[in-house]
Amino acid sequence: MTKQSIWAVVCALCASSSVFGQYASDALRYSESNLTGSARFQALGGNHAALGGDPSVIHGNPAGLGFYNRSELTVSPAVTSINNNTRYIDDSRSSGKSNFNVAQASLVIASQPGFQRKWKGSSLGISFSRQQTFQDKYNFSGLNNRSAYLDQVVENVNADGTTVSQLETDFESDPAKGGPVAYSLPSAYYQMYLINPTSTTGPPYAPLNNNNSAADQFGTYSATGANTQWNIAYAGNYNDKFYIGATLGFSRLRYKYTRTFQDNYTDSPELVFTQQDENLTVTGNGINVALGVIYKFNPFVQIGGVLTSPTFTSIKETFNQNVSAQYVDNKVTGPDGDLITPPYTSLPIAPNDFVYSLTSPFRGNFGATFFFQDKGFITGSVEYVGYAGMGANTNYLSSTSNEAFKNETKAEIKDTYRNTANFRIGGEYRMNIFRARAGVAYLGDPYSRTDGLNRQKLLFSAGAGVRGSRFFADLTGTFLTYKTAFTPYTLASAQDYSSVEITNKPVNVMLTIGTTF
């Protein structure tokens, strides 16, 4: 296939509303942040707005750096355990996996306090933090008496009016030219005799005779990666009352998933199974800034707030697909009605590379902390997240297609997502060198469309720590529970397909150790 033909296919894909929906969902995936920071701040429910003296403030509210009067070095290893339950049609399954990672590391360099000046001191902070984890795994199965993935392929190719000539053009058989490879999903199904024209020129098409067989469906999903960030922050302390700071963040995005979906036909005269495999590899780099303040009314009450700009991320992705099938007695019915051996039982789809830019939501966080002398404190915060303001654009296609991608992705985002608020509260109890902490967070559902599934998240955390004159250590466990959904394929009639309901219950255990100097 020529380079020009490949570009035509890419442009056609990017003109599809389903693809715009894909990039709208990608915008949300790379923008959500459940819990960040050191073990201490995670135990408090992830409160960053109105607390200082912790390395978490470097990427949280940088004004908190102004509370430091000694330099500090910390590192936070963590173990994240993924536990998922799925329900699809009439079947339930469980799956999980664990991952070791470094969640946070930081260096704070504090100036010597200036007791005779209004500006008491300043601090510089550098930190590495894990803003998101994409570790995930689930599988599902169910007996479907109404449809199979093959029905979606037939519906789409018929709706598009694709001709036989187009399907043949979208296929390269010559090994010298990289074949066999298909340049569209329908072309792969056509070459494998899984969809067949009812006329010599093309539509309508019909699926390979399956005798209205039920399909025992099975799917898997496994993902790895993280959104990490390096921050450089600076803050000052004015008269031990007013603290102000700013931070510059450089993010690094890595995400990879593999997904399979298989239809095992229970009573088909020609088909044993069909299977779709896909994988996506994503890398990206981004930048953001934040400005924060904290004001201490008295030794017992302080308030704080931070405004964080959208993260502007440049992303490159590669998407791969493959179609495979097994036939009864390795034969199919040919165009003349005779049984023939299909030329292919497995075909790859040409990889699709794409480059685009993503704009994450604007965030505003406000909170207050109440101290009980030297016994501890309670802190809470409210965070506004402007999900409806997310956006994506590209210069990878023609000027017309670039503009269409930007505008229609934006429209899909506004139609699907809404601005929301997150609420967090936590507390710490102090007894000599020991600390005990607990927190809870409610993360609002960002979806404006309703499908009967509540996607709000609840987070519970608890931890303990010890503080010496030079060294400290904190251990925290967090538990998050929420629901998501995945739809393997869609059809014109909603009653003919189903979605997978996924109950996610990840657990994270983190240890932060540090020293002051």
C-alpha cells in the first residue's frame, strides 16, 4: 500500500466520531489524580492545601515550603495492589496484580531563619512524584445469545457503504512489501472470509454463516505505566504569618495496555472462534505551573489555597491490532458455494502512529487546618477540577483534519464530562515521637452522561510514624473503591450488546523515610 493510501486511512479514522470519543476518554485517563504525596500526606487523605513542612507540598501547595527551617531529604517506596471484580452478562470474575514503585523522592534546601527581618526565610524544593498509576488488570466472560463482535464489523461496513474494491485496496499480500497486512479492520475480516459481500461490488455484507449460534465471550485487559512528575519549587515566609510559593512541574507519561476479546461459537457450522487483539503504547512529556499561599491566623488556625495550571502534554502513541479465527474442519464456504481453505487464519492491521497534544484540567484547591496545641490537628480541603475544559489538538494530519480533530474532540469532552469537586479530610494525633493518622476522600464523578453507573470514588487511609531529632519514618496504607465500565463493541440496537461493569479496589502501602540536616 502506498504512503498516500496510508494517510488516507489515518485521516478517515480521525474523521470518525468513535475515534474522537477515544481521545476524549484518553484526556480523562491522563488527567485524573487520586492520591499523591508522602506517606504522611497520603494518610491524611491527600490534603495539600493548608499544611506545610512536608515534601508533598513541592508538587501540592508550594507555599508549604515556607514552613521549613531545616533542610531535608526523603524517599518513599510503595507497593500497589490491584484488585478488580467484573460482571458481564451472567458471569462474575476476579483478578489482580501487585507492583513495586518509588512513589516520591525529594530534597528541600532551607535558608537560615532571619529573626530580625519580616521575611523570615525561604526554601527551595526538588521532588519526583508519582501522580498517577496505570497499573490495571481484569478479565471477563459471559454467554451472549444476541450478538458477537462480528456483527459490529458488518454493521459498520454496511453503514459506511464500503465497496469490495476498497476492501481489496486496503490489503497488501506481497511479503516483499510487508504483507500480508490489512490497512483497515473490515479488510482483515473480508480477507479471512469472516464477512462476505452479497453482491459483486459490495454492500450489503453478511457475516460468515454462524447459524445464529450463541457466543461464549471472553476478554482480558492488562495495563502498565505511570504519570510521573519532577517539580522545582520555591517559597518564602513573611513574618511567620504569610507563606507564598510557586512550582514548575515537568511530567513524564508512560502507558501501555494489551486487550483481547474472543467469541467462541457454541453451535456454528463454520466458525469455532474469532479473536481481536490490540495493544497501545503511549509516551508523553508535559509542563505545568502552580502558585500557592498559606495564611496563619494564630497558632491554632491556618488556611491555604493553590491554583494549578493545566498540564500541556505532547503525546506519541502506537496502536496495533490483529484478527485471528479458527474454522470448523479448517474450511469455509467460498463465493461459489464450495468448501475452501481460507488463505489466512490470522492477519495484523498496519500499526497506527499518532502524535497529538493534550491539555489537562485547571485545578483549584482550598483548605483549612486546625491545631490542638501539640496534640495534633485536623485538616480538610475542597478541590475544583475543570474536566470540561480539557482539550486535544494535532498537527499530524492535513490542516482540515487537524481542525476537525480539535473541534470534535472538544465537543465530545464537553458532552461527556463535567467540572467536579473533590473533598478530603484527615487528622494527625501526636504522642511524644509517635504519630497516628487517618483520612478519607470523596472524588466526584466527572461524567455528565448517565448510563446508570456511579463513578464517584471513595478513598480511606491510615498510617503511623515516628519523628526523631534527625530521622523520621512514616508508614501508610490507602484503600480506594470505585466502579468503571468497558463496552467490547456496540450495535445499533442497545439491547443486543452488553458492557462489563468493573469494581476496582486498589490498595497502596507506602513507606517514607527521611533525614533533616
